[in-house]
Amino acid sequence: MANAEEFFRSGRKLAKQGQSQEAIAEYTRAIELDPNYAEAYFYRDNVLALEGQPQKGIEDFQKAAAIFTSRGESEKAQAVHQHEEIIRQGIQEGEL
């Protein structure tokens, strides 16, 4: 039986190959197995934003940032917030 890390790695590979929907599905499986898998939320939100679902991506950014914050990983949380702002700006400017 695959674990969350394996689904995450599979999602990364699929995303790099341009298989966005498949990557989203793999990240989602990782999150289902480990709801605190911040990295899976982070990478899923990037793919969602690029696939025309930026609002869903923002929700994942917020979840990832909250998990990083709860772990005491404030630098990672701050980086996630910066990405979120880029997505929000892209939405406002009509780029996403």
C-alpha cells in the first residue's frame, strides 16, 4: 500500500511531465492519507492555479501556511504567503 510520500513524489513527477490533472489527483491522495502534509497542499495549489483554478489554489496556500506555522516553520509559512500574494495579484490583473 502506497503512503502519502509516494503519492506526493508521484504528483511531483507528473507535474513536471505536464500531466496536471493526474498530479492534482496524486497530491490529493497524499493529503487524504496525511491531512497535515503541507508540501502536498503547496504543490497542489501551484498546479491548480496554473490550471485555471487559482481560488482553489489560494485555499491550499492558506492550509499549507497554517500547517507550517503550527510546526514552527515560520520561514516556510512566509514563503507560502508570498506565493499566495503572487496568485492573488495574478487574479486581480486578469492573468489567472
